[in-house]
Amino acid sequence: MNVTILSRKQAEELIADGRFPENSAVISFYDPQEYATDGYSRVDFSRINTEVFYVEAPDIDWDSFENISPAEVGLIKDISELADFIYAAFDQDKNIICQCDFGQSRSAGCAAAILEHFYSSGKTIFEDRKYFPNQMIFAEVLQALIRKKREMKGNKAQMKVYIYSREQAEKMIAENRFPTNTAVISFYDPAIKHINKNYTHIDYSGVCDMVFYSELDDLDIDVLGNKGYTFESYFSEADDMAAFVKKAFECGRDIVCQCEYGQSRSAGCAAAILEHFYHTGITVFADYARFPNQLVFNKLFEALEKIDPR
């Protein structure tokens, strides 16, 4: 199955010239009314004999949302139907055309997700400088395709993995919005204790009965020695954390990964979990709002692979 990315202008020119690719299925992104300019309309594909799935979704990304977990945000309303459409095209050996206004963001994010899911080659889109793949579209489509695959195999629903900062987690606890049926991995800083003697980890006792606390400096490998660590001694609880994650998965729990800013240790942890169970750790690394801690990712992923071969 070939996956092609087109802009509105390219698609309309191919339609007008009678050169639109045959044996194709089209995913066409267009702006919701509140984002559209006067006279704006979606591309009309009625002149050609092809199946079309229209997606009304704005071209906005993670950084447009504050104090909200990406897992709580959905740009594509009919995401399950879109996954069905993509799988139907795949089963019928059709090529897929992803189209949006400029052929750079939403269409690129969708195309990258399709290529990653079926051929593990989504990175080719991210590495192409003419594209700026929408991270949210990429993540939503990829997760929907994974759910579809699991449904086809009769497997249980996918475990959700949330990434929170301390501020986000505390706010959700205070507002009684903290996700239910979760297990929490909470990272906190040893260094802050020297500045604030009252500093400690978040108290999750009122919202969760399954919590793993990790007192861990947020360090990269090139500064470990300066801080008195070796590769082996840093994040020494990786094996215990892997066992905790495995137990949470077997209990049907979703997982919350939380650190001070929700960007580094928690992101590395979430990426390792997603990569181990669903091969989707790339969705975290592709999110420009995250800077996954490489050591946390590598050590936890290795521990999960060792304790839970798949």
C-alpha cells in the first residue's frame, strides 16, 4: 500500500486534469467552521470514482493545551471510523492519499501514523524537511489503528498511559478529575530537598491505591559521573518499576507517569511502557512538548523486555 500526501491545490489540480491516482482511498482534512476563513469549503472529490473519508479537525498541536493531558484531548471525532476506513483500504489493496490544506501538517501526521503502523516507517515523514507532521493527529491515528488491530485479534482494550506534571496532577486531584482505575509512577527530585525541606512527593492516597514512588535526579548520561553516579547505579529501581508496570497491566489498570514538569522522566517512563506493550514509544519522542529522559527510557524498556518477553 502506497501512502501519498497532497495539498488542497495538488488534489484539485489532479482532479481537474483527470490525473487523480486510481485505486486509491482519500483521507481529506478540513478546518472546522470556527477556524475557517469566509468561503472556505472542503475539497470536492465527487468528480472522481474514489472513496473519501472527510476529517474535520483544526491544525493545532500539543502546545495549544495547558494543564490538560494529551490523552484527554481528541482532535478527530470519528477516530474509530477512520481506523476502519484505513484497514478497509489496506485489505482491498488500495493506496491511501492523505490530504490537507497545505499538505504538510495534518495529512503528514496521518500518513506517518499509517506508515508506522503497517510498515514501521513513520520516521521517513518526520525526517522529510518539507513536512511538519501534526503530533496530535499522528498519535491519535496510530493509537486508533493499534486498537483496531487488537479488536481484530479479540484482545482487550489498550492500556492508557498518561503523562502529568506535578502541577497537573495536583490540580486534577483537587478538582476530583484524576483518572480512575490507574496505577501511578511518581518521580520526585532529591535535589529540591536541599532547597526546600518541606518538599516531598505528591500524596496520591486519596485517589489511587497503586503507586510507585521514584526519588530520582533528572540527569543525562554525560553528567552521571559529575553527580556521583555510574550507568549501573543510576535509576537502580528500574527492575522493580518494570515489575510494577507488569502487575498494573495484568490488573487492567491504566498508568499515570508523573514528574515535576511532565517532560523528561515521566516522558521517558511513558515512552518505555508504550514501546514495550504497543511499539508506540515514538509518539512520545515525536511530541515537541516532551524531552524524554534517555536513561529512564532505556533502562525501564530493557527491564520490561527482560521481565515480560513478548
